Amino acid sequence: MNILGIETSCDDTAASVINESDVLSNIIASQSIHVQYGGVVPELASRAHHHTISQTVEQALSEAQLGIQDIDLIAATQGPGLMGSLLVGLSFAKGISLANQIPLVGVNHMHAHIFANTIEHNLEFPLIALTVSGGHTQLSKLSGPYTPEIIGQTRDDAAGEAFDKIGKLLGLNYPAGPKIDTLSREGNPYFYKFPMGLIQKGLDFSFSGLKTSVLYYLQNKNNAFITQYLNNICASVSHAITEVLVTKLERAMQAHSIPRAVLAGGVSANSMLRKKAAAMAEKNNFTIYKPSFSYCTDNAAMIAATAKVMLQNKSSISHNQRLKEGFGIQPYSVQPV
Ligand code: KG4
Ligand code: ZN
């Protein structure tokens, strides 16, 4: 069984081929055009996907040493994401599905971040997922292999959005998350105490107060100060964000008596988060799975891997997604999510 995954929900055009046991190719064309605007410009993202999608899919097939006729199932991101960007990938997928009579399944992008962990781990259930990306911050409970149920989420900004917007205030290019991570490694996380929104109770998150607090903190600081203490400021920001994330993850695992969790999404590449999560797991005797860096941020292997999980758990696939014959849904029946 060869599955072709296609992902175009935001600013990465990605295609990947996986089979039962391996990732045969994982191609990601990242769009650099957005750097000059300090964030993703949706119209430009759609146009760049349109420009790149054919060659990205061709490259994924050729690296896997397969032709389109060898593909048994196509999986494309159906949402959530930027509508124009999603349309490019989904329409392309529908086209090759119809032309080659290959079943197509629409995949939920947030589920895919969670199931990116299945590429390298044999997950056990039930488990808790902490999904932290540029657009979302969610805690989910998975009672079984394909039933993510949201138990907490951000009330305002996502964790990745907080990293990116605070980075912009500090003069760092988009996406600032990885840059803040690198600078933090040389800094003191206790240099300045930034607020940790909603840390005391519950499973919801709030990061907009932190962003405002950094804005006020920087108002009376000159450039020389910011340059001199950039590592410390970044480390203090990273500390505030990751402390909240790990505290909430621990609370969710304890409250639901579930000793297993996965980290997922772009922010799960963050070194401070990974370290703190590992320490929390050791303290509680919990198991926390995390994806390799290439499967944290947006990629299409996770889309294909999620289709595989859906295929293995057909009964838990929603009515919209259920195939009329065997598994795959007909190309024209993909529903918006
Ligand atoms: O999952 P992803 O690639 O795309 C979305 O679905 O949003 O996540 C992108 C987000 C960006 O906000 C980026 O700054 C953040 O993940 N990110 C990081 C790191 N690597 C990516 N944030 C903090 N530390 C990192 N190492
Ligand atoms: Zn994502």
C-alpha cells in the first residue's frame, strides 16, 4: 500500500509517499516570500502553492521511485488552514484522483500533527496530545487510536503565534519561533518574569497577555539594551510559554489519569519545551512521545500517516469520510471541515 500525502494548509507546499512501514519521500517547499511582510500573506501563499504543487508532487514520486500508477490512496489536507491554500492542494489531489481513479481522503491538519508521531512510534492508548502550532494550541484526549477530543485550547493567540509576534517586536524575521529557540539556549530564563497566562487553573491557554507584556517591557528600552540582552529576553519569553504548556500538559495527564502523551505541531520542535516535558515525564513516571524535527512542522508525511491510521480504524471515520467501496472516499465527496 503506497499513500501519497499532499499538504498545503499554510505556507509550505509538501508532498510525501509512505508505505506500510517507511517514509519513501518527504518533500517540503517552504515559501520565503512572506519574510518581507513579517507573516503569511494568504493570497501570496495560494499563488506560491499553485506555482509549486506539480513539481513538489512529481519530486515526491520520483524520490520514492514510484509512478502515479503505483499509488493506492491519495490523502490531502482538508482543513483547518488558509482557504485559498487548502483549495490548491485539495483541487490538485482531486484532479489526480479522478484522472487516475485513485481513492482520495481528506485529512484534518490538527489530527495529522498528532499522528505524525505514528511515523516513528507505536503509540499506546489512551493518550493526551499537546498540539502547538502557529494557528492552534490544543490539548486533546485520545481514548482510542482515532478519536481526538479537545479538552483544552487557547482563548486567544496560539503558542507559535506568540513566538512569532514577540519575535517581530524583537526585530526577528518570520517565523521567529526557531530563532527565539536558538537565542534562548544562550540566555537566562529567569532574567525577566513575563506573565504566564491562566497557569493556575484549567486546561485552556492564553498568550495575548504575554505579547502585550513584552510590548510594554520593550517600550522604554533602547536598541543597545535589546541587542545586549536579546538572549536573556528570548529565554525569559520561551520560559513563560513552555512553563504554561508543560504545566497544562501535566495537569491534563493527572486529571484524566493518563500516563502517556504526545507532543505535536511546529512548536513541539522547541528545545526548552522538549526538555521540560521530558523532566515532567520523568518526575511522574509518564511516557511522552515526540516527533523528530522534520515531522514537527508542516509536512505531508504526517498527512499520509494519518490516512493510514484512518484506514486502520475505519469504524471511527466520520460519515463524510467513509468510503463507499473499501476505504477511500470518492474524489467529489470531500467535505469541508
Ligand atoms: O505546525 P506548523 O509548522 O504550522 C502550523 O500548522 O501553524 O507550526 C509553525 C509554528 C510557527 O509559529 C513557528 O514559529 C513555530 O511553529 N516553531 C517554533 C519552533 N519551530 C517552529 N516555535 C518555537 N520553537 C521552535 N523551535
Ligand atoms: Zn501545522
